[in-house]
Amino acid sequence: MENGVPVPGLADEAGFPADSTTETFAALTVGIATRRWAGVPFFIRTGKRLARRTTEIAVTFTPPVHGSPAARAAAVSNVLVFRVQPDDGIELHIGAKRPGGGMHIQPVSLGMDFRSVFDPAPEAYERLICDVIRGDATLFPRREEVEWSWRVIDPLLEHWAASGHPDSYPSGTAGPASAERILTRTCRAWRPL
């Protein structure tokens, strides 16, 4: 769906070859091989024609391991979300103990929307165009960054090319079922789109 109107998936577009192996979705787990980030998984998901168009970084904190079994079962994962687009902002979702007796944890959300605080904020491309005119390359990747990115991506593309047809998924969904399995095997779930 785009603006409430159903849209076809890429494979359903007129003239698109039925035997195409063009990737339109990727979900993967990556790690950073340093002592500081050892054992910390990074889950990445991106695709075309998903349920919602959004770019965000969600940091899910490990739930506490102390307390009674009932308290641990009721624990809510705290999540810090950086919304990049379309609604730039920051959200913090926490489990807060309700005042009074007992261990009653309630989800609470705190947030800041950049448009409401810094209005009028320039559009993303407006800012980039102004930076180009000024010669400010701060927001642009350096050549080394781009080369390292391709060192990560090229082996994935080679694997997909050798492995056959990518998993398909209906337009307007969260992607193929195989993407869900990436997280369920670690007892996690993707943030809803």
C-alpha cells in the first residue's frame, strides 16, 4: 500500500521477468569483531514495498537478570529508537515500575520529534545540496567508507547469486517469512513496521 492504494510488488510489475533473481529484501545479522562489541548482534532489515517506509535504528537493551522470576517475566525490554526518516526524532521505550506496592511494570514512552522542536527544519536533500554548494563534506561518506561497505556487501551478493532465487514476499508486508526466523532463533522479534 502506498497512500492507502494497493501497489504491486516488483515481481508483479508489467514486463518484469518471472525468473529474475533481483534482490528486493535483505535481513541479516552482523557483528563487530572488537572486544567492546563482542557478542552484540546487529540485526539489519531493508526492502522495497514493505508495509511502511521508514528508516530507524533501534537499540534494544538486555532485560535485567536480577529480581524474582515473576519480575523477570514481566520485564519489558527498554528500547532507544533513532528515527531517521520520515519523522525524524528520538524515542525511548522503557518499563517503569508503577508507584505503590507490588511489582507492576508498565510500558512508558518518551519522545522528541525534530519537526515540533526545530521547525522549520530543512528537508534532507535541501541540506545536502546546501552542503555541496558550501563544500562541506561532513555528511558524505569518504572513499574508504564506501570501499569497506562493498567489502561487506560483495560476498553477500555473490552468495545470493550462487544460491538461486531470493525468497519472495507480498507487497505491503514486513518481508519474507525467512526474515522472521533470523530473530526467532534468538528469541527476538523485529520491531513492527
